[in-house]
Amino acid sequence: MRRITLYLIVVFTLLFFSGSLSLAQVQVQMRAIHASDAGSSVDTTLRDLHKELRSLFSFTSYRLMREEMLNLSMNQPVSFFSREGRIDVEVTLVGLHKGTAEVRIRVTREGSQVLNTQVRLSPGRTVLVGGPKHRRGGVVIYALYAPRF
């Protein structure tokens, strides 16, 4: 009887923890930014990132291309395409650790992978990732922000 009880406790504990991991979700705001030296303007929607962008990248112009609010579940990729349909961005939650979410970003252009990296997000902080070259010059920068998790 004791063995059966111990066995049931172990089984229910494993089911509980495996279920809680599969239910883990993180909401991430992802912005695709075109950075270039064509002009000297900064999109008004990027004012919150202006100082960070200028301190990390040496471009004079920053324009928001796309903004998405992503609901990420563990090991479940979320994809979206650029307006031109030539660039595919895939974002995957690959880990949750004490106060951080580990996220993988993969970018493919016309079927070829141009970016594959992982970042750790802390609640309320933004991570900037320099991406591929933009077809009109400059580069694409990805800004990831998780309000809470």
C-alpha cells in the first residue's frame, strides 16, 4: 500500500510540473526597426529606445517597420513575415529561469537563414538585437520587451 501511495504521489507531481511548464507563457513585444544613415530622424514610436539605439548602433535614422505582441509558449515557435513576404521571423520561448525568459530568434530571407540567436529577457527591460542588412541600405534591428512573466 505504501508503494502504491508513493508511486501515485510521484506520478501526480510529475504531471503537475510537466503541465505547468507547458502552460508557461511569456508575452513579448517585438519591434523591427530599420536603421540607416539616410537622414537623421527617429520615429516617434521609438522615443523610448532612442538613447539605447544611439549608444549601441552608429546610425542616424531609425524607423519602425513592424510591431507585434507575441504570446510565447515553451518550445512553440511563433512566426510572422515582413510586408514584402521575403523575410520570415520566428521567435521561440526556450527557457524560463529565475526572473528571465530565454528566447530564440531566427530570421530567414528567401529561405536562407540570416540570423539565429538566443537572448535572455528580464521583465520590464528591452533587448536590442542587430539583424540582417536591409534591402534599402542599413540594417534591421529587433527590439524585444517583456512587460512581465
